[in-house]
Amino acid sequence: MKLKKGAGIRKSDPTEELLNEELIGRAIWGCLKNGDSEGVIEVIRIYLEAVNKTQIAKESEMARSTMYHTLKSKNPTVRTLAKLVHACI
């Protein structure tokens, strides 16, 4: 495929964008503003898929099964979500 010069196309690395904390923060904030608690969990789940879940589970001292259950649950506690996010940093 041949593109016109100056078409405004840029290279994109989806993994890099999924790991961008600023974008993740804006997405979570947007979900919270819209009352979309499931969206918050989805954003965190997508982020975790971009990083090594096993390593995160070890660093957070949380069992992998707990981590997976938390992300499948429709109402995890803020404390549990904070523990997951903290482990990702």
C-alpha cells in the first residue's frame, strides 16, 4: 500500500500505549466520571494483560487466583484494586 506524503500517519506501539500511565489514568477517571465501575475494572484488566500477571501477583503478595477473581468480580474493593495497581508500578 502506498500512502500520500504528509498523510499524518504515525507509527504506533499498542503495548506502549497500554502501559502509558497517563492514558490509563485518564481512562479510569473518565469511567469514574461516567459512573462506569465495570469500565474501571476493564481498564485495569487490559493493563494487567500488557504486563506479566505472575510477576505482579508475586510482587503484590496476592494469589494469582485472587487477582483473576478480582478482575472478574463486578464489585472488587478499592483496597484490592489499589493493591493490584500498586504492584504494577
